[in-house]
Amino acid sequence: MISNTLLALIDQYGYWFFYVAFSLGPLGVPIPNEIMVLTAAILSRTGVLNSGITYLSILSGFLTAITLFHFAGRWFGQRFKHRLYPKPHFQKAEKLLQEVLSKNSSLFPIPVLSSGR
């Protein structure tokens, strides 16, 4: 069922399908990434797709998604945080995160910046 739809989309759009699926994956596209990677690997192994181009399209899709969400967080993160901050669950989670970061700063090799609250 889902495999027939997936194969039809790959047949119609080719490598662009992998790029778009992995770029939109974090937005809730109802195709699990694991299934997409396995499908790409099987099709590459059987010779249907070029493995190098498939790898590059998947990698560029992931990088696009990560970059877009990074900049969305940088631009809209504070507004979103101020909307959530009055909720007690958010305050509890933020306090727990600050405690973990202060005790185990080696867990996160990239520095996490706080808002100063």
C-alpha cells in the first residue's frame, strides 16, 4: 500500500522526491525517514537509482531542514518562548534544562545560550 505509493512517487519525481521528503520531514510529512532511507538504499543497491546522487539528495534535504529550522528558531524563537513562558510545564522544563546544563556542560559540546531570565 504505502510502498506502491512511495515507488510511484520516486518513479515520477526521482531524486527530487528524496530531497523534498527529507526537507519537509520535520514539518510532519507522514513518511518516516527510516523507510525513506531503506527504500533509497534498496533502490540504489539494485541499480535503479545512482547511490551517490541519492546520498547527496538525502543529505542536502536533511541540511536544508536543519538550516531552515535553525533560522526559524533564531528569528521566531523568542516570540514563541514568550507565548509559552506563562505555562508551568514550560517553566519546569526550562529549569530542569538549566540544572542539567550547569551540572553536565560536557554533554553538550555546542554552547546553549539562555535568554537571561
